[in-house]
Amino acid sequence: MHNQLVEYLLVPMPLLWLLLLALALWRWRSLSRGLFLIATLLFTLLSLPVVGQALLAPLAVAAIPYDESSATEIDAVVVPTGGSFPDGAGRWWPTESSIVRAVAGRRLQQALGVPLILTGGSPYPNDPPDAVVTAEALALVGPAMHFDTGSRNSAESAAAVSAMLDPEMSGQDGVRSVILVTGSSHIARMAAALRHHGIAVFAAPVAASRRSDQPEGLTIGDFIPSDRGFKASRAAQWEYMGIAWYLLTGQISLADLGV
């Protein structure tokens, strides 16, 4: 039910509400026209890929990028899953996002020889946890694999990771540090949630898809309204709303958002 309600707050739905309000106020022509103009401008701007990219950019740089010089400081690789789904036969599969994150995290874990924590429960009681679905699909087994199957969001995942790191996995200097492997738009919220539990975060962002048919740098297509622009704006809005909610409910603080 929560996810369905949130859908009405994500673009382009707020723009539709604004247009409906403009129609309801049709008798007051100046106000109605002003609302139509605002809705049209916002619709156009938020459908531009370049605007969506600009909104996403701050989220991707909200943690220190991981490099090999940080290897001695790392206590674990943390991979939040990106969902799962059932097929027609009732068998569950990880989404492409979950697969890309888990594969990248596994490679880092093997290279560094540290534990890998795969975190992700299920938003619905009768569905299998995302972490279990992903681990089974990719055959992620062994003593270095640790699974959190109860978390329903980033804040709960961070709390579970903190419990796993304390005390048996924490570094010799007492500072718990992890490499966060997730989508670039998710880095800011997840890193802040981990910092709230006293965990230092190095980011290793991965692409949402294994395929990349978009050229590097800006192109003319980035300045043309498209569904790609809406998807980017929608993803950014989702993350900013999540961060705002975590701040309002005390699940993170403003200090946790700093790199």
C-alpha cells in the first residue's frame, strides 16, 4: 500500500495534480493560466535528460570513491540488493540491478579477502528475501558470505550491517569501514544511513544496467524531452524524498550526509 501511495507523489503525477488544480480554478483565469504555465514548464524541464542527470549528480558523489589505496582500511563489502520478482512458474529471480551489484561486490570481496554482506529483505511477508533470491541465483556461498534477510529499506539495512560488523568484523583501529556497492543514485541515502551507525563508507557505484548504449558526455538527445529524462528525474526525486523522510524521522542527521 505504501508503494502505491508513493507513486502519486513521483513525477509526472504532481504535474497532473497541478493541471487538475488549474482546471478547477478555471473561473479565475489569471491564476489558472499561471498554474498551466508552471506545470508545462516543469513537465518540459523534468523530461530533459540533462536535468535528470543534474539532479542525480550530487547523489553519486556523496561518499569517498573507493580505490586500491583504501584496501587496508576495509572491513567488509556491503551490497544492498535491488529487488526480485517471480516468473510465471512461481520461481523468484533477482532484478538486473541486484545481479549487477552482487557480481561487482563479489569481485571486490574476492580481491580484498574481506566479508561480503548482502542485505535485503522483502517488503511483503510471504515473499522470499531479496538477499536470499540473489544469493541462490548467483551461487554466493561460503564463510565469507553474510546475509541480512530482514531489512525492508536502507535504514534497516544499515542497522543490520552495523550489527554484523560489531564486534567480530571491525578493524584493528576500531574504525569500521566498508565499501558500498550500489547504484549511483542510491549512494547518498545508503551511505548516510551507514554513517549514522558510525561506519566509514567508500563508494563503488555500479551502473543500473550491464548494458550501456549511451555515449559519454552530453549529446543533443540530452536536451530533448524524453522518457529517459523522466526516469532520471523520477529516480532523483525518489532518493531526495527518502533522504528527507530519514531526516524528519531521525534515522539520519545532517552530519551523516557529509562525505
